Amino acid sequence: MLAREPLDDDAVYSRFYASAGLPKAEVLNVWHDIADTLRVPADRIRPDDHFGKEIGVYWITSEDLDVLAAKGRERAKKLGLTVDLEKLSTVDEYVRCFAR
């Protein structure tokens, strides 16, 4: 992950989400929440990173993934969504679900 080219917020949005019509501020809010919660650099994560594989991986278990799931449940409640968080396996799926 650290060997990847760093992408700033503008590059992340324009490259991966601008064409989806998602609000930039919300995309970046969710993106940074993922990075902060899982303690990884926001400029190194990518939409196709899988939770528990490329991101949020630890030797034993990851309480950080549990924290992210709790945040996802809270976001879903605020947005009035019913979300099966276990089906959100990638950064992209999580962002597209909650960046509205």
C-alpha cells in the first residue's frame, strides 16, 4: 500500500467519483473517515481495496474494522438507509453507499 503513488483529494475524486455524480465533500468525508478509522494514509487507499485484505488487516483481529462498521451503521441511520454492512467489502462500495 505504501508503495503506491499518493493521490490527493482532488485526484481521488476526479479519477474515481466525479463521473458518478456523488457530492465531492461527502465522498472525501467518507474517504477520510475510512482512512482515519483504519489508521492508513488517505492518499494511499484505493476504491478496490478490500476490507480485511488490503486495508484493515492485522495479525490477530481488527477492532478498527468493528469501529468502521459501527460508524457505517450510524451513517445509515442518519441517511435513513437499510444497509447490510457485511456486503460492503471494498472502499468503493462503502463510499458509494454513504457519500450522498
